[in-house]
Amino acid sequence: MASRSSWKSRLKRSRLRAPGWTRPGLAALFWLCVTQSVCGAGAAKAVMQKDAEFDVTYNDTVTSVNQTTYAFNHTISRNKTEGVRVTVDVLEQTLEAPILFVVRQKQAVMSFQVPLILRGLYQRKYPYKHVGRTLCQPPTRAASETQYFFVDVSTLSSHRTNYQLRVSRVESFTLQTDKKFSFTASPSQPQFFKYVFPDGMDTVIVKVNSDVNFPCSVMSVQDIQCPVYDLDNNVGFIGMYQTMTKKGAITVQRKDFPSNSFYVVVVVKTEDEACGGPLRFYPLQPDELIDAGNRTKDLDVLVSPAINSEKYVIGMLFCLGIFLSFYVVTLLVACMENKRLKRREMYENAPDMSPAETASLLGKNADGKTPASPYEYGSFADNGSTLSSEAVTDSATSTDNNYGYLGQEPFKRRPFLSHLHHVAVRIERSLDSVARSRQESLSSVEEDDYDTLDDIDSDKNIVRTKKYLCVSDLARKDKRVLSKKYQIYFWNIATIAVFYALPVIQLVITYQTVVNVTGNQDICYYNFLCAHPLGALSAFNNILSNLGYVMLGLLFLLIVLKRDVIHNRALVRNDLNALECGIPKHFGVYYAMGTALMMEGLLSACYHVCPNYTNFQFDTSFMYMIAGLCMLKLYQKRHPDINASAYTAYACLAGVIFFSVLGVVFGRGNMVFWIVFSVIHILATMFLSTQLYYMGRWRLDAGILRRIVYVIYTDCIRQCSGPMYIDRMVLLVMGNIVNWSLAAYGLIERPNDFASYLLAIAICNLLLYFAFYIIMKLRSGERIKCLPLVCILFTAVVWGFALYFFFQGLSTWQKTPAESREHNRDCILLSFFDDHDIWHFLSSIAMFGSFLVLLTMDDDLDTVQRDKIFVF
């Protein structure tokens, strides 16, 4: 004691002489260490070491004054890996302090306490008194070596605590290829196994399955190193991991593991919230321990070989071969068409005149049949000529009696000689008009220059509100003006595609990088049972299958370009069929449709780099555009003068995409959002219905309500009169029924997948309008030629099969990643493509066929005067 007093006095004097920057905390820490060492010298622990054996259960007690060390030894060999598992049970119900177990190995140390406290959400604490851990096996270079390891047992409790310790060998520690192994795991008893790549095998798929959904579990693939992270709170530190309920699968490549081997780790989570299960109540006290109950789960693991490089080559060649065959078929059809045209030119009697004019001079009508009398020839100059102001004036001032509908004779009858005179006059005017138009610059033409002329603007209301309309009534604007107007569709969508695609590509590259770096495979919703990696990509097959959209979109652009060139050459030749017959040829929207199809393939591929709910709009944005452009093109066919401009159309589509984003982010279970959206949906339907019914000849201003009341009073109350435009009314009534029903369904059911719901609205409206167009076309006495008929039948069949594979649902981001994996399935085509890849194949073909239907559906009208083509 005297020595201690003198030491303290010297320390005190030295402290007085210490400089001012000396930290008081260091001195206090040093003093604490000295006093603890002195106290420990007087109360040393009794350490008892025992030689222990495998597969023997040791029942012992431990207190704060005694510590037990168990010494084990076993022989390991370089060619055989044998697992060692330590199992501990604490028999006491209440403990003053936990028991600490420390396992000391040659190159690793593992420690854990019992009861083992694992934390959940909101810092919930779950105690586990039964703990089992598998020891990490350090590699050995010798052929055979004896290694020792020690298990130290200690506690700070002053009371005697009983425990059981058992160390056993894991005979099936190394997994074999294509051999299923069953085991049991729990949060406090995780399991891991070793797998070694056989020679010649570079990629394997590790599959873990269970018969029950819960408890939620995690499977992980880690490199051979110590320590092994096999607890719920650290399993995601290294390697690749994913949550699972019934199914889990990870594709592993040899190049990612330098030791040519890896650990398969399976951990049961303390809570099920990550797998979509219920969330436990919030503890009333922060340090309250919650009984986790029985969270034992039976699982089995299977490691099977993945496909080799030959399968990759076959899959890529198959994908290219399918879509290149469409190029070959298109080339053959084009060659046959060219031969037919050349054969037709050889037999033309008057090469300077169109076939329709030649047929007229030969005494035949437009269908090639000889008329019963010369009075069957109609007047060309009185109805719808777009090449002379006289013709426009005649068409505008004609009365309803000059226009028949569906079986009525719509034209005046003239003698045959008068008809020949009008033909000659029309040819002369056509040549003069075309010659003048070719000398003018296209860039100097504006739509307003022609739309505001007195002879057009003065009688828009008269022409467009007639009971029966012909295409000539709605094709009065200058062709160059409309061509320029509709070319803007293509340039706008090309600009949108560039500005949209670049950040999308950057974002998905970042997603893939995050997945590869963190190993968290819950970020992306793949079909893990058929996800074939290539380079940095995790699911190359889902990306490759989108090639069809790009290739077929490019093919459609080439077909449209060919038709555009042929039509322009016909205009240069002053072909009157091209000038005055058939549906007016405007190819701008077709170019936009082909570009949209190509962009759908690109953005769908970007989405499948890492599919999840945050980037699902990448896959659907251009689907909305395709549906909108198809409806616009259908309407444009017979309403070329009053179709929406590109700026208006894309602004509306931007609004649709805006609502799509809002629905994905805020729409899930949000009643306020669904009420607002349903109201906007119904109002937009009513506005568009009014616009279509009155052909745009109405005003939305302060007097709209007064006019509505007046129409209701005059047409419904004062006298009951039917609608003036019956066919339009039928279409719009059906459209309103469909849209109101969809709005009611969304408001009642509130589906989680809002983007798909919005796409369903667009597709339903498109199909309704397309069916109406076909029915009215046939009802008007028009026919469908062989090529478009084949395209219609072929496309309908392909769409049926495509939708079957689409609804297979291999994954869904509406659920948790673990629940989504329950829908995963194996590959079904060439061991490379799954159901969703086949949906990509078939849907791209079906979209291409749908575009061809739109392009060729009215080819039968190419030799029919526009004042004989009805508007519906």
C-alpha cells in the first residue's frame, strides 16, 4: 500500500508539470487500466480446459468466476471439405447476464452470445436460447493436416447458469451437382454449404425451395473466406443475396470466384415484412423482449448446371432468323408487286393517262366493268376536285341531295359526250396545276395560308356539318401543306426519342452497376429461373428478345418509304389516280409509328436490364404513343383536313404519361387520386366525343351550357328527334360505355398496376375504333383486298397467342421481390427463352402486322374517286 501511495503522489506531481494540451481523458483511461489490472490480480478467474470430442453433448455450468475451454482437434484434407457445427442450448428461463461463446480457430475467430438477441424493424428484440453455427473452414495446402480449435465459455453472471454444448461434423457440407439436399434452418441456426465448380463447368444455378411461404428467409452466395456472414443482420454484407418465400435462384459464374468455389448461405429472417408477411405490433417498452415463436423452416438446395456458350449462340441466331425471315418475305412480295405493275404498264393503251381514265375512255367504270348506260358516269368537276378552285367551289355549294349514303346514287347523271368533255378539261387543268405546284418551294407553304381563304373558311360549317360526307369534302387543303404538317409527327417523335432514351440508358446502367456491386438481387424483378447473364447484364435473354421491335419497326419504315417514293413518282408523272383517287396519301404518321415501334424495343430492353416499379414507365411510354398514333392514323384516313396537329397529339400523350407516373407513385390505395383521375377520364371522354361528333365545329366558351340546354329542349323535350349522324353516334355511345365502365372499375377496384390499367384503356379504345372502321368499310360497299385480309387474320391469331404468354406473369413488381419469385418458371424455348420472351417475339410481330393492316387496308380505293368514298 505504501508503494501504491508513493506511486500516486509521483503521478500527481507529474500531472502538475504536464503541458496544457495533455488530454485529461487519456490520463483517466490509463488510471482505469492500472486499477483494473491491480484489482484483477486479486480476483483472477478459474479457467478449466477440457479435451472434448465430436458428437458428444456436454452439460456444464458457468459463472463469473470460472471459465471453461473445450479443446477439439480433427483431421482435414485438401480434397475433402468437412463442415463442423457448434450447437448450444441454455436451459435457464431467466438469465442475469448472457453466456459468451468464443470459437478460436487457426485462421478465424467466431463469437456469439446466448440468448442470441436479433433485431427487427423499429428495434424489436427477439431472444433465441437455442443457437447453432457452422464454423468457417480455412483452406489447407497439405494433403492431410490436423487442426485444433477451442470453444471458450464465460459469463458475467454471479449465478450458476446451465448450458449444453455439442460439436458435430456436417457430413453433407459439400453440395454435389444435380443432387438435392434437404435441411432445416431458423434465425438462430443458419446453414451454409460449400460448392466447388467441376471441370468444364463455368456457370451454375443455385436453387433453394420450400413448401411453405413463411417464415421469410434469405439465400446468399459468398466467396470462400472467413468469417461467413450468416445472420439476419449481416447476410447482405458480401456476395449476392435475395429474399425468398418458396423459391429462390441465383445464377453463379466461375469468373466471379477466384477459388472456383463458393458458399451457399441460407438464413431465416426474424420478421416476415420483407417477404410481404404481417408486421408484428410495436413494443410498448423499448427494451422489451418479444417471443419470436417457432420460426423453423424446412428447405432444400439444388445446384444445377446453367446453359453453355453454344446455347447463347443458338438463341441469338434463332432471334435473328425469325425477324430476318420477315425481310425475306417482304422482299418477295415487293418483287411480285413490281412484276404485276410492269405487266400492267405493258397493257396500258394510253400511257399518259391513269388506269381509271383509260377505263373511262374505253367505256368502263372505275371497277373495270362496262356500264349499262352512259348515264352511269358521274361528274368529276362537281364533287371534290382538289386541283381547281372551281371544283372546290362546286363541292362546297352542293346540297345534301347531291350526296347519297350506303346504297343511294350520290352523283348527277350526264350524257357520255359531256363526260368526255369534262375529262379533257380536267386533264388540262391538272397538268397546269401540277406544273405550277412543282415550281413552288415546299418550305414556303404554311397551313394557315390556305386554311383561311374566303372560299374555304366561309363554308367550313356548311361542308363539315352535312349529313353525308365524302373524303373529298375533308381533303380540300393543299397536299403539300398537309404533307408538311404530318411530317412533323415523325420529327417530333424522333426528338422525343433521343431526349427520352439517353437518360433512360444512363439510369438502367446505374441500376445494373448497383446490383453488381451490392449483390442485392431484390432491386430487380427478374425471372431468376431463366435469367442468363452476359457480361455485366443479369438477364441477357430478356433484352435480346426485344430485338424484334427494332428490326420490324425498321422494316415497316422501309415499306412506308417505298410507298412514299412510288406515290411521289406518281405525282411527278401527273397520275390522276394519285392526285384524285383513293384515301389521301400522307406518310408522316406512318413514319412516326415505325419509329415508336423501334423505340418500344429499345426502352423495353432498357426496362428489362433491371425491371422494377420505378422504371416500368420505360416499358409503357411508347406503348401509349403507339396506341395514340394508330387511333390518329385511323381518323386521319378519312379526315385529313381536320386531324390533330403533332403538337396537340404529343401534348395529350405527355399528359397520359404524366398521369401514369402519378399513378405508379401515388395511386396505390389512394382513393383521392382515383376519384380525381376518374373525373378527368370521364370529362376527357365527353370532350372528345363532342369534338368527333360535330367534326370540330363547336366552341367551348361561356355560352356552352346555354347551348346544351337549348339542344336538349329542342331535340328531346319539344320534339323527340333522333341524332343527325347515326353512325358517329353509335361509335361514340359505345366508346362512352366502354370508358365509363373502365373508369368505374378503376374507382372500385383501384388496381395496383396503374400503368397497365392506363394502357388497357388505350388498347380498348383502339380496338373499338378499329372494329367500327372495318364494319363501316364493309357496310359502305367497300372491299378488303387479299393482302390486308391475310394481315388481319394473321395478326389476330398472333395477338391471341401473344396475350396468352403475356398473362403467364413470371414476375410482378406489385408484390415484394420474394413474392414475385414465386411466379418464376424455367425456360421453355431452346433452354434460353421464357414465356415473357415469347411475348416479346409475338407482340412485336403482332404490332408489325397491325401496322401493315393500317397501311394496306384501303388499297382497294386507290382507283376510286374521293367523292365516292364515304366518311365515317
